[in-house]
Amino acid sequence: MIRVLIAEDDRNTLTGLVEILRQEGFEVVGAESGEEALQVLAYRQFDILLTDLRMPDMGGMELYEKAKIQAPQMKTIIMTAFNSVKDAVEAMKGGVYEYLTKPLDLDELFIILKKAVADFELERENEELKHRLQGVYRFENIIGTSKVMQDVFHAIIKVAKSDSTILVRGESGTGKELVARAIHYNSPRMKNSLIEVSCASFPESLLESELFGYEKGAFTGAAGRKVGRFELADNGTIFLDEIGEISGNVQTKLLRVLQEREITRLGGTSAINVNTRVIAATNRNLEEALDDGRFREDLYYRLNVIPITLPPLRDRKEDIPLLLDHFIRKYAKSNNRGPLTIHEDVLNICLEYHWPGNVRELENAMENAIVLGDGDKVLPEHLPVFIKMRKSDAAGDMGMILNAGASFREKLDFAEKLILEDAIRNANGNKSEAAKNLDISVRNMRYKISKYNL
Ligand SMILES: Nc1ncnc2c1ncn2[C@@H]1O[C@H](COP(=O)(O)OP(=O)(O)OP(=O)(O)O)[C@@H](O)[C@H]1O
Ligand SMILES: [Mg+2]
């Protein structure tokens, strides 16, 4: 409830105002002088001070200046006779919220009070937002100290309130699904369903019926009616993951839903209104797909109303320490290990590595290390071989090779080269020691060194 303190030396005006504002649902206290108002302020908080400008012992401005010290967030509205509007304007320059001329126009009074209340709510929200973000390096279960991630948190809170379509972009494992969930669960739709559809995991014809449903007999085998996911998500949110993978036909249908907010079940004749908020995600370069004609431009613009982009982990390495800490705690707990610390080298290796699989890869690495390791420290040897190799670009090349059209032999050779490089590095450049550690002959080592130009 909004609390209003009224200071007015004219008793009739005062009782009248107190009465009217109480009827309007405010919590009101009246004071017959500036002194009395200050006394009340000393033991109670108010949101709004409504004060007369001219009062015998203490004028409205003086009251305002003193009250400001006790209650800086309070908004002061000054009531003044018509002929002293100039003073009122001065007062506003001094920080007074608004002024009203006497005799009071009640409509005007309510408009100003309404505005003050709206401003309060806004301020409160901003405060809340600041509080949530200030030094808070996690939003729900999303961790991020970097500026870019803080911006993402901001964006989530902002867009959650609206019904706008959101496109979440980012490489695999950057947290797109987490963001989609955070948006839904911070939105007014949170009590209704969040339906997730991984578009790539359905063949084209199936995806269509999954999304839009079908009527009995719509195709051979359609024994009954099926309600589609858009309908299931009515008044809630549908999360269309891997949106870059949908066929032209489904693209067209999806465009229609976004434009008309209605669907038609397969084999159905009538359109059904749906109030479903769409959040889509992709790790693909949609712009490229546009150029190739694989993705409809009109759909792209409908989806891309508000893009949220999650940068790859290698571009926000400052997030790594906290992420490590987070996952170590998480997996120590689920594996019944006591509190674990992390060897400094593990941190350094992780900071150097380029994380092609982003946060997911880091999470898996920590889970692995905790399952495999023992003791009270996570050590470098518990890390997966690729990460341990330290040489980030080499591991990157390896990832590329694995995905590229190289032959088995070429891939093997490349892996061998990486292993040798790593062994030599670990032996501080001493090649015979590296050979010994790898348990291969020095002669064999020499051969490989010349083969791979090491
Ligand atoms: N900022 C983060 N803080 C904590 N955990 C994260 C963060 N980002 C990602 N994760 C974790 O990493 C894993 C992958 O995240 P998510 O599934 O959201 O990625 P994605 O972008 O949807 O990946 P893909 O494109 O492969 O579907 C999840 O286990 C998630 O909890
Ligand atoms: Mg995902």
C-alpha cells in the first residue's frame, strides 16, 4: 500500500484530503504543521509527502529539505496558491516531485499520485534488478561474471515480461537452453507450460504433426486426434530448439503461426487460436542459410525480433574460474566426494584451452575428473586428454580434423603428432626422455620426429 503523509495547516482541507485519499486506497496520515509532519516521519516511512507551501511555523520547502534527509526516496508534492506558482517551479528545480495549485483539482491530484505510484514501481523494479545483478554472478543456474553474460542476464529479465519472440543464438554448449528456460520461468507465463521441441530430432513429416497436431484420419495411421505442441503450450512458451534445421514446409507453417497466432491441425479444417510465446534457438549461421535459400527470409525476421547471443566460452574466459568452481561443487556433491579444491595447473590449462564444446565441454570435463579422481584436489591428470594437451590451437585442429573429410590414416597421424608434441613438451624438450615416457624406442622417436617435422 502506498503511504501518504499530508502536511496542511488548514484543518478542513486536511481532513478532507485525508478522507478522500483513504477512500482511494492510500494509507494516509495527516499533520497540521511542518513540525508535526517531521515528528511523524521520524518513526514512520512514507512514499509520498503532500504538503502545503505556505504554513505558519515551517513552510513546505523547509519541510521538504528536512524530510529529504530522513526519507530520501519519498516523493514530495507541493500544494500552492495560484499566485505563487513561480515558487512552485523553483521548488521543482530543487527536487520536489510535482506541484498542485489551490484550490485543488482532485482529478489533477489523482493523476499526479498515479504517476508517482507508477514511478515507484519502476524504481522498485530497477532496485530489484540492480540487487539481483550486483555482484551476483549467477542468474538462476546460469553463471557468468563477464560483461557479456551480465548483459545477457539483463536481457533475460527485460524480455521475460514481454510476449516477443526471442531467438537465442550461440555455439553448441553455450547455454541456449538454460536461457530459454530462464526467460520462461521469469515471465508471467511461468505457471503455464514450457514445451521444448528439438526440431532436428524429428523427421520432417513427424515434426509437422508434433508441432501442429492432427485430426483422426489425416493420414494413414492417424487413428485418433493428436494435439500439437503449439496447442499444449497455449498461454505458455514453446521452445523451438535447432530452428535452423526445419524444412521449408514447416517454415511456412511456422511463419503463419507467428503472423496469425493460429494453427490448423493436419487434416483439420478450422483454425485454432493459440497464445503461445515462441523462443527459438540455433547454433547455425542463419544468415548463411538465408543466402543459400534454405531459410525463409520473412520467417527469419519474425523470429529475430529480439536476438540474444551467447558468446563462445573462449571469448569470455573470465567466466571460467567460477564455472569450474560451480561444476566441481555440483559433481563433488553428486559423487559423495568431500569439498574439493582445484590444482592451479588445472585452472591454467582450462584458461588456455579453447573449449570448442563451450560450457558443456567444461562441465563434462569436471564431471569426468571428479568421477575418475580421488583425494581432495582436482589434478591435471584427471582432465581429458584433449584439454590436457594445453596447446589450444592443436586441439582445435584435432576437432576440425575429426569433423573434416580426412581419412582414417590422416586422423591417426594427426593424433599421433599431437601426442608426441605433448610428450616432448612435458619432457621440457628432451626428446629421448619423451620417448622413454611414451615407452617407445629412441629410434622410433627419431623417425617420427622427422616424419612430423617436430
Ligand atoms: N553459463 C552457464 N552456467 C552454468 N551452466 C551452464 C552455462 N552455460 C551452459 N551451462 C551448462 O552447459 C550445458 C549445456 O548448456 P545448454 O544445453 O543450455 O547449451 P546449448 O547452447 O543449448 O547447446 P546445444 O546447441 O548443443 O543444444 C548444460 O548442462 C548447462 O547446464
Ligand atoms: Mg540446446
